[in-house]
Amino acid sequence: MEHKITKKDLRFAKRLKKARRSVGLTQEQLADKTNLSTTFIGLLETGRRKPSLKSLQKIASTLGFKAKDLLPF
């Protein structure tokens, strides 16, 4: 079943992409540092997937952010 992309998904995607770029990492580099796939990072950055809490914490920590800073609330 296809994931319906919400405005919150898109806000998270935009924040994630901006955070990643602010520290000068490519999707591939972020994927390598977090042991996540490049495909998954790309899906997160387009709002087509939602991260688990574990993935969110791993990504935020790697980027030097708090997980709450990436959330769209």
C-alpha cells in the first residue's frame, strides 16, 4: 500500500535535507555513517517514508542535531 504524503511528511523531509546539507554531507555519506541505505535516506527526504524512532535518533545524532529539531511540529 502506498504511503500518503502529508504536509508534516514534507516538512520533515525539508528539515532533514536542510540539516544534511548544512553539515556538508551527501545522502550517500549520511547513509554510510548511519548504516541506513541511500535509498531510504532519499525516501525520507522526499516524504515518501517515515523514520522509526531509532533511525530518527541515529540520523539526528550523526548530523549534530536533536531529533526534535527535525520533527515537523
